[in-house]
Amino acid sequence: MANFNTRVPENAPGEFCVDATCIDCDTCRQLAPATFGETAAYAFVHTQPQTSEDTRQALRALLACPTGSIGKYLTKSNFTFSCSSLLRSAMGGL
């Protein structure tokens, strides 16, 4: 998975990003053109996924990336929500 600390500066702010290990193979742009764009040397996230279909395509690109240069990072609020949901489930829905 991509290293958040070496993400390329052209990435749109948000959960998905491309890091500096990208080899510009075009896989992500073929699988998720609504999300990924191209510079002269590497891909980047030009627009964060806006729909569930965009997200699905971006996740496919993340999995298919031959160098593991695409990352998806949860925000603090998403992490908090996920933890509280798990806790409610573990407590029987209370």
C-alpha cells in the first residue's frame, strides 16, 4: 500500500492518494478514469470518488496497482464511527 508520507503533491485532498513509487503504467487511469489523472511522470488522484461506483473503480485500481502506489486512508471521524459501530454490535445493538 502507498506510503502516506511520500504521496505526490498533485493528489486531491481526501482518502485516496498516489505515492512517489508510481511507475505511470496507466492501470489506475484505465480502471478508474474519474479518479486518476496523469502527469509527465506518474499518476495522481485528480478527483476523489464522488459516487459508490467511482469508489468501487478506485478500489479496483488500488488492488490492481503493480507497485502498490495507491493508498486509501480513513479519516479520524470515519475511524471513530467504525469503532463505535463495532462497539454497539458487540454490545448487542445498545
